Amino acid sequence: MNDASSDIGLIGLAVMGQNLALNIADHGFKVTAYNRTTEKTERFVAENPDTPGGLIGVATVKELVQSLKRPRKIVIMVQAGKATDAVINDLTPLLEKDDIIIDGGNAYWIDTIRREKELRETGLRFIGSGVSGGEEGARFGPSLMPGGEAGAWEEIRPIWEAIAAKVDPDTGKPIEGAAPGKPVEGGVPCTTHIGPDGAGHYVKMVHNGIEYGDMQMICEAYALMKDVAGMSAEEMGGVFGRWNEGELDSFLIEITADILRQKDPVTGADFVDIVLDTAGQKGTGKWTSVSALDMGVPAPTIAEAVFSRCVSALKEERVAASQQLKGPEVTFEGDRQSFIDAVRDALYCSKICSYAQGFQLMRAAQQEYDWTLNFGEIAKIFRGGCIIRARFLQKITDAYNRAPDLANLLLDPYFNDAIRKGQANWRRVVALAAQHGVAAPAFASALAYYDSYRAERLPANLLQSQRDYFGAHTYERVDQPRGKFFHIDWPKKDRPQLEI
């Protein structure tokens, strides 16, 4: 193929790759598609003959490269890790200076930093772009988080802005209504240049960590209403539906209402009760937690969400343990509506703390990796297309518009006031969860994070004393400048105490 007329190439035709290719073609860009299995490529192109931009299928990577306008732009949508490296290795000898490779998978950001550096040294450009929104988002408008050289971003920007989800410029709410061949027109695109090398994939990872927290907190609200207040799935579906009309308005709250109202097509029972109580994970929540630990940034609510999935996987052990380990036998005697309102406040306050942790982690990462991140813009592109899209995100954008150097979202006047109004109910819910034996680790860890962050003095003074006692690790004094360290010659445990 010598007709270099395609705007962009795409490698990897699993569901996400197919949907992204169709999204691009729907916006008038000509796409050359390649999959290792030629039959899959041929079938995909044959099933989609009338896209506005056009789809071309090729049998080799060389043909794909030859079909593209310069500078060539190629999106890789294959499994993260070795498969991505293998595709890059196949492409590199065929490309020329300034051509652009775009990794749209859930790549580990350290790998993205390495790949960008290696390709830059060969004269090629590399973009690691987070793509959030699942299969539906890829097809009709995802949130896109590209990181890499600014010049490479400008080359792909017309395509990325065209295919991204759109939000209303006045309300910040997603503009709905995309259909095959009829993409959403107007609105603010949910994409921006995140920063150099691995910044895009890092922000996508933190997005996923925040998503873990959101999902776990919603599950805890569900568990409390079910196991403490004894509510039915239908009743809880109504509650989540009403919550979705207020400050908790979000994609995850919306689908939770739908799920709780759904009946099982086989048995007619409540669908949620038929689903096995074990949850899978793909690793991005763990990456977020490990990154937080590596940089010494507190992100306990995100970590608890990961650990909760780990506990859920121990199904057989939990079933056996339930026969031996008993909790409290307490009957709920309060007002149900008051309790529901309290759970809502606990969910909102915990959500604020979880997002505060995520944005604090990104703030530390920009220092660690010499990035400059615009947190208001990051929150803005989360408003549509992605799994955590919510009304709440506009408040984060507003917070960083007021104070671009904001150290923590909790210090913003809006979030400070929201916590002040909701914390009595939040504390009540965490206490009730403990009294009734209902696990609510995300709610509890978020509250502990809030109480720790607002504390002028923590018990770490005793901890530092212990470290100096058993390991001579030294300590700092309140009456001396920070950074000046001291040590006491502690008495040995195997000899009498000395009078000092």
C-alpha cells in the first residue's frame, strides 16, 4: 500500500481498539487498522463500511506505516507490558524522524517514561495517553489524558479533542446523545496535555485509584443501609436515584441506582443478591497505593479500597470464618430517614477526603518527576467520559482556580464547609458501622485521614522516641529548628535503670 492518505493508524482490535477506531472514523478521520489476526481486521472493516472518515484494514505493520500521512501517528491498543514493547520494536525500524507512537493502554507510568526516552533518542516521539470510560467511552467519547512532548500533543490534538467526551461549558455536565456516525457537536472536550513523558499515564493511574475509592465507598453505603437499616434493594435503588439529583450526582451513583433496581432475568430475584461477592482488579489501584507509599504520601482510603477487594477474594475463607467468628448482635432502633441522610453525608465527606488524597499524590509526583501539572484542568477533563465523572469535579476545578497552589482540597473554603456541615453525621455512621459489625474501612480511613490532617500534634512524638530508643534513629525537638537531630543514650534493658 503506497497511498499515504490515512490520518492515523491503530494497532490492536480488541473491543477497546475497535471502539476507539470507530470513534476516530466517525469524526471524519481516515483510520488504518491492523490486528495480528488478519481475519479479525478484515471482519472489522467489512462490518463498518460507511464511517465518515473511512476504515482501511491491512495485513502487516509495514502496510500500516506506508498508509499514513506524515508525521505518522499510530495508536497502540494492546495488552500493557511486553506486548506493547513488542509492537514498538516492530514499528521503530519502519518509522522516520518525528513520527509519533501513542500508547492508549493502561501502562505503568515508569514504562512510559522509559519508552519515551528510548524513542526520543531515535528521533521518534511517544505519547502515553490514558483512555478512561471503558468500552462505551472509547466508542462515543472518553476522557483522554495524553502525556509526552508538547509538539507531539499539538499534532494529535485535533483528533483527541474531536473524539473526547464533551461537557457543557456553563454547567460542566456531560453532553449526551452520541450515536454511530453522529458524534456530539460543541462543548468542551475532556482532554488536555497533562505533561511530559509518563504524566498522562500517571494521572490515569491516580484516576483509577480514586475510582477504586468511589466504588468502595458506595458499596459501604449500600452495606450500611442493607445490614443496619434492613432496606431492600428496591428501596436502596430509590435512595441512590435521589442522591443522584443532588451533590452526589455522578455516573457511579447513577448506575448503582440502576443495578439495585434490576431483577435477575433467571430467578426474578434482586440481581445484586445473585452476584457473587468477590471483586476483581487489574492492578492500577495497587499501583496508586504503592506509589503513595514510595513517596510517603498518605492515601489510606484508596489503599483500603484495594485491600477490600483483596478481602472479598477470600470467599471460601470468609465462609468458613463466618461459622466461628461472631460480631455484635445489635438492632437498629433509630429513625431510618435520619440514618439515610447520615450515610449520604458520610459518603460525601469520605469522597472529599479520597479525592484530596489523590490530588495530593499527583502534587507529590510532579515534584518527584519534574512535571508541571494543572490540577484544575485535570479535574475538568474528568467531568465527562470517564468512570468518575461527577458534578463534584467542577468544585475541584473551582478550588484550583481560586488557589492554583492549594496544598490540599480540605483547605478550600467549599470543601472545608462541606466537611463542617457533614462531619457529625459522618462520625455517627462510622460509629454505627463499628457497633453493628459492618465493615466500612473506606469511611473510617477517610475520617482518620481528616482527623490526622487537621491535628496540630500527633502521637508521632512517642513513635520517634521509640525509634531512638531501640535503634538510635534520633529525634527532633519542639524547642529547636526543624532538621536538627538529637539522640539520648538510653539505658540498656539488661541492666538496672539509671537515675537521670
